[in-house]
Amino acid sequence: MLQTINETYIELNSVPTKISTIGKTIGDAFEVGENLVIIIPGNPGINSFYDKFAKRIHEKLKCSVWCVGHAGHNLSQPLKTVPNYKDNTDLYGLKGQVQNKVDFFAKYIPDNAKIHLIGHSIGSYMVLELLENPSLSKRINHSYLLFPTIENMANSKNGKILTNYVKYVVWLAILLSGLFMIFPRFIQTALIHAYMKIVGIPNYNCENIRQLIKPSVLKRVFHLAYEEMDQVLERNNLSIKNNETKINFLYGKFDGWTPMSYYNNIKTDFPNINAEVTTINHAFVLKSSYEVADIVSEKITNLEKCNLA
């Protein structure tokens, strides 16, 4: 039977943060060595984009799967307690989002569980930051960094497009999103479906995209993106070196954020690191959730077998 996804908000680093769970949820007891998969998303950190991915992993591994959203990226209409953006930009920037995840691990990760930590895109950077903390690293069994934006983001193809072009029209995107919200729901849906048809995105992403097209969300999403460009520079080699046997990388052959030169460099610097390449797109949650979930699930299964051998 397919498990439903439970959703709740908990306060992390002063911001109510959305947590999605399949199987056991926060506060439930875990047996010693029981597997728990935790997903840290990319940007935008809207949990529902990862629902199909999480469900597939749960189906494959028969274990609980949790997704920790990014602060301020999952805003629902009744939620009135989110710190305002203008006076609290530090909570929504890169350091604030990392602290958000540190708080989650410190307060809510069950002691008995065997943690498999998945980071996608900038979520991979956050995973490396968590692994750099010895008290957190010892609680993580393995980590899986998917299309990892962990170095020189501004110098990548997409980074240059963002900093040289997109940055100057973000105000227009936020303005248009405000106008979009005025439209009746059926017109919003028609516009989203038209967009998805043009760019080749499956229709099941409609509600996820609707959640993104809000001025308050877009402000926080782009603020995080700008800080990624400014702060994701040198690769965290110390964290990788100290956790080399725990880390598994998946790079994209045609990834505009993590070019193949980044993959080649990390294999040169860490010849024994577990790093693979796929032709799947960086934003895999839009079209290829099952394919990537199968790759990760197989990796977890094989590592579990090795640990038992």
C-alpha cells in the first residue's frame, strides 16, 4: 500500500519550516539500526517537488523518508508567523538555511536510526557543512550528493546567466507573480499548463509551480540564489576528506550548474571517491524522480549489503 505524505511545520532557526514524512514521522520511536532517509532539497526548497522522489525511495527501501524544506520556501495562506523578509534576510540566506538544517539534526533526528542523507544541488553544499561538524557527522551513515553545487557556482554556465542577465529582471518576475496571484485559479492553472507544455514539463508539476509563483517565495528563493553565487566558491575539501567513505556523488553530464570539469577535478583530488555521471538533467524532480530514486535506492541497498558482509 502506498504511504501518504504527512506534512507539518516546526520552528528551526526562528522560522517555521515544512517537514514532509513518509512512514514514521517526527517523534516516533526508531529501532536500533532502522534506516531513515532524509532529503535536503535544492533551490527552490519546496518539499512537494520531491514527493514523487521520496515516495519511490520509500517504495523501494521500505523505510521512512523525510524531506526538510528551506526556510520561507513553503508558505501557506494561514501561516502568519514567518519572520518578514525585509528585516530577516539572514534567516533566508545560505548560512541561515544551513543553520536551519543544523537545528533540525540537533533537535529531531532519532538517536537509534541509521541516517542516509540526500542533498540535491545546493542541498549537497548543506550536507557537506553538516558533515564538517563531528557531532553531526557521526550520526550520518552515508550521504548522496545529487548534481552537487559545491564549488564555483558563479563560474558555471547557469551561474553566469543568473548573475549577468536574470539578476536584472528578477524584479519583473516578482511583479508578474503578484499579478498572477490576482487571477482566478482556473486562469492560473491554464497559464501554468501552457508554460509546462512549452518547456516540456509533465502536468503533475502544476501545483508545485503554483506554490513557487508567489512574490514572498520568489524573494526568498532569489535571495538564496544570489548568496549561492557569492559564497559557494572553494569546494569544502576538508569535509570531503574527513568523510570520504560516507559520500557518494552523482554528476550530470550536461549540467549547467556543475560542468564535467568539476567532476574531473574532484576525481583527480579524491581518486577513491564514489562519484558517477548520468545524462539525467539537474532539475531531475521535474521529469526523472523515479529514475534518480532508483539510482539512490540501489546505492543504499548495495552499501547496506557491504556493511552486513
